[in-house]
Amino acid sequence: MSGPLVVLAGAGTGKTRAMTHRIAYGAATGAFSVRHVLALTFTSKAAGEMRARLRALGVPGVQARTFHSAALRQLRYFWDAFAEGPFPELLGQKAGVLSRAMAEAGFEVEREVVRDVAAEIEYAAVSMLAVDDYLAQAAHRELPPGITPAGMEQIMRAYSEIKSRRRLLDFEDILLTLTGLLATREDIAAQVHEQYRHFVVDEFQDVSPLQYDLLMRWLGRRESLCVVGDPAQTIYTFAGATDSFLLRLPSRLPGAQSISLVRNYRSTEQIVQAANAVLSHTGRTPLVLRSTGRSGPAPVFTEYADDQAEAEAVAARIAEEISRGRRASDIAVLFRTNGQSRAFEDALGARGVGYVLRGGERFFARREVKEGIALLRASAARLAPRPLPELVGEVLDAIGWAPRPPSGAGASRERWESLDALVGLAASMQEKSELPVPLQDFLSDLADRQEHQFAPPVNGVTLASVHAAKGLEWESVHLVGLSEGLVPISYATTPAAVAEERRLFYVALTRARTELSLSWSLARQEGRRSRRSPSRFIGEMQSAHGASTRPAGQRAGTRNPRARTAPVRCTRCGRTLVTAVEQKLQRCGDCPGEVDANLLVALLDWRREQSERLRMPAYMILTTATVNAIAEVRPRTAAQMDRIPGIGPVKCEQFGADIIALVEAHSGSM
Ligand SMILES: Nc1ncnc2c1ncn2[C@@H]1O[C@H](COP(=O)(O)OP(=O)(O)OP(=O)(O)O)[C@@H](O)[C@H]1O
């Protein structure tokens, strides 16, 4: 238990469990005292999760923190011993000060450029590049447009100067200052070494040189270090992280033991297979995941005509999943960039499906949450003992919680969702404990979560970027927008950048426990000529497992996965048809379709009527591209309806009869 240990752990192999059990075992056997353990995680959510699991194992009181939170705490503690004056103000966002610095250095201040310059400053700091060394090292860096390495250096100096003038510390300064302090003040380092004797680090593949340096200073001459990581999930190299520390640690720390965890407990065999197919292209890890043998549906690949059609169909599938009994909080829609979330927010909202945006307003900053916690505190003394969820529900009832949600969306629903998350938290805390949980313990847990901004799960479909989804899991995951340009992202132009995108894709698909659906669309807007192609990663995954794309609207399993052998040709020019939309229409994008103009007008009128009747925007009834396709294919049976891109089983059931009736009414009108 005491020497260095490197755990290479694949996705879903139970890292958190392994770490928490190791700490609990160490405490139970007397190998170490939990007071002397510092567990470091990448996010405050992961730290909160670790503390909660340790509490449930009967090991409360372990310091589980992010590097920043641990460093900030120590820096505050030692401040008066090494510095003069009050503790500096923390600079949460760089943009304001940086804009000023750029203006002072004579640069034009544009929002986008400021953001990129901030990222470069962060990169230099976490890579431990001092301003003086920056020029020599910056030659290979891709800098924001219009900014040379010398210009960047000038901005860095101006930014530093403003920070010292105004006594500000940014995020990176916290780590840098503490590292410097531990390097120069032996007395302070000795106190830290006395306090923290055992270290556990999660997500070690994503540590930066600065975090590594700080860790080594914390460790000093001690050897009790356990790091856990997965090189295939390194997704922050753009921000200065590197997996070389994880891979080289065994040779850096003499006597270090290495073990691998490969049994994936999270996902079905089908998802594990898909993950391994992607893993085999990463060339990054010796790990091959093994499944526990739990079987589930094969991943479903679907191609849509445009973004709108994709969002609408994914929302329809989610509504269907919920109607089958799946909890909304067990479903996620994951995308590459935050900008993609809007279409899915609209489509889910139109169907009355609640959703939570990861990265939205902080849970503990919400008014109703503050009110609820205050009320629980005030009531603590006068409440008779009862099961915790019942007690919390009764108190929150006074400010608007009820066992059932209010009808409709809007502010009252949001308020209810927040309060319900508190009741849900009480229920899950009670579930994890065999003894009745006292309200006081619940309040301490809330205080702890509040301090670390570790929000409880809210019941809604999660919408998140893949970066924000790291470390999380859902029963059903919809990976959307998987076209070239988005995945890999267009600015990933070097092999290293594409490799990072592939790892991001791997992280995304390993979030799913049971169902995984992957989709993309061929055009950004309806009616535009298709220009996009599916992500190359889809091809890699499909070629490894012989899976094929399900054109929009076809049910999983209705098509032989290997049926794509004989090429389908354009009925007009004979060219091989590549995309599912072309194959459905049986013509290529360059050959004009023969649209029945009378039928088209009738369909557009019908769509308007439906839109008024159902109070939905017309495009949500059918996109214009779909209406055009109907006027071209003129389907008269359900099977023919299947040839229309944008019509899935739900639409077919809802509108199929009307559409066929309109086609029949216009037969022979061309
Ligand atoms: N020994 C085990 N037996 C059964 N289930 C387990 C075991 N260990 C972990 N699990 C479950 O497997 C899932 C994945 O565990 P966990 O989230 O800790 O994985 P991870 O290694 O951190 O994954 P990732 O790196 O992909 O985020 C969780 O649902 C967890 O409860």
C-alpha cells in the first residue's frame, strides 16, 4: 500500500471504485490515516463523488479536491507566513483584464481574439513557460490571427503587470505561486509533507506539467502515490495536458508498480466492441476493454438530411424512450461544440421534454435552492425523526415542491426541478445507507457540495459537450453532429490534433451504458445542397464491425448490417450513390428530381394546417426538403414512405395516412 502505484484503467472499468476502495482498505488496515490522505481529481464533481462514496464506505473526512481547490486552500493557509497584505482577489475570468492588457500593448480588442489569447496564456502557464522563455518556445504555436510571438509576449507582460498592480491571482497563478512557495520555503514544505502523506490522483492522463510539478512538491520524499488514468482518454493536450507523465511514471519513480484495469462494468458488450474498434485506431494504449458479457442493442447509425431533421428526430426518439419508461436523467445528447446544443434544446422543448444543459447556471446559485437549504436548516431543530426523503419533501413543500411536477414548462417547472433535485438527493443518500440518515448529515452533505459546486442530478435529459461529459455515464447516449468538420473539428489539421479528436470520440461513446445512437446530417440547413460527409471515425467503427448506417426513419435491426455490398446507382446518370439520402431518392444530388408541382403545393398547404392545429413550427411537422422528397417519390404505401428522407416511424404513424391520401388525390396530375 505504501509504494508508488500506476493504474492504467480503461473507460468504465471502475476507477472511482478502485480508488475509494483502496483508500478505505488503507484506513481499515491501518496502513494510513485518512487525515493524511489527499485525493486529487480533475473536476469538483469527481471530487464530490469521491467524498460521497468514501462516506458511504464509512470513511468520512478524506480531503478529495481538485488541484486548484487543494492549492488555493494551502495558499490561503500559509499566506500570512510568506506574504504581506490581505489575500489577493481571485480572477475568475481573464477577459476583462486581458482586454485592457491587449489595449495597453496596442492591439485591437476583439472578443474572439481575447478568448484565444487567454487560452494561449493558460497554455504557457500550465506548460511552465515563463514570459522570458516564451519567444524561444513559441515558434511552433498556432497563434490567434494578427498576433506574432513577440506580440504575444508583449501582451503577457502587460497582463502580468496589471495583475500585480491590482493584486489579482488567476487560476494558474494559484498553482504557480504554491509551487514556488514549496520550492523556496523548506519550513512550509515540511508542514505540508507532515500533513499529507498519501496521494491519490484521478485522470492522471490529463495532468499538465504545472500540476505534475506541484504534485512532486507535495509528495517530497514520500512514496505513497497512486495515480489512475487512461491514455486513450487524453483530451486536453490542446490546453497543455500530456499523458507522458502517466506513461513514464513507472520509470521515473523507482519501485513503482503498474497494473491495468480492463474489465468494463459500464457498458453492454456491443458498446464495448464499438469502443474497442475506435481504441484500435488510437495507437495510444495497450488496453483492450473486456465486457462483462451484458448484451444490448447494437449501436444505431443514422444519417439525416439537415441539422433540423436530426434534432427533431433525436428529440422524437428520446420522447419515445421516456414513454417506454426510461428516466429523462438517464439520457444524454452529446455534441462536439456548445453551439450545437440550441437545435436540440428547441426540439426537446417543443415536445415538452425537460433538459439540463451542463454548464448552465450553477445549481447552488439558484434562488429556490438557497431558499430550500435555508428552510431545511431553520427547520432542523423542530422536526420529528422520519425517513430523510419524507422529511425533506415536507419542508420543501412550503416553497413549491410537490411529488408531481407542475404542468407545462417555464419558471415554475424549473423551480420544481431544482427542489426535486434536493429531494432526490435525500432519497439517494438514504438508499446508500442502511441506517436512517439524520437531517444534520444531509445538511453537511449539502454544505460540502455547495463549497465544491457539486450539484445533485436534476431530472432532465442532459445536453452536454463531450468535454463536459467526461467521467459521466447514462443508460442511453445520443452522439450527434458526427460529420467531418465537427468530428474531427475542422481546425484539427495535424495528425496529433486528429488523434485527440478520435480520443474525444472514444470518450463520448464510452459514456453509454445500454443504448448508443450515432447520427449526423448532410447539410446545415434544410433545402441546402448536401455538402457534409459522415465523420471518418464512423467509418473506422463500422468497418471493424460490419455495421451500417440506418437511413433516417428505419428501425434498428430491419436491415442486414452487411447489406451494403452491391452499389446502388443513380437512376438518371448511373453514378454510384453514396449517402443514404441519395440512395433513398435513387438519384444523385446533381440530377434534378421530378417534383409534382400540384402535389407540392397541396403538401405545403397541408403542412401549414398541421402546424396551426398542433401549434408547432411548420419545419417541425416536416422539413421543406422532406416535403420536396414526398412530391418527388409520391409514396402510396408505408414501404414507399420509407424512401422519404426525414420520415421516421413516428412521423409515418402520425402523418402517413394523410400523406398517402394527398398523393392519391393528385395521382396523374403531373
Ligand atoms: N467492480 C464493479 N462491479 C460492478 N460494477 C462496477 C464495478 N466497478 C465499477 N462499476 C460500475 O461501472 C461503472 C463505471 O465505473 P466508473 O464510473 O468508476 O468508471 P471509470 O473507470 O471512472 O470510467 P471512465 O474513465 O470511463 O469515466 C459505474 O456505473 C460503476 O458503478
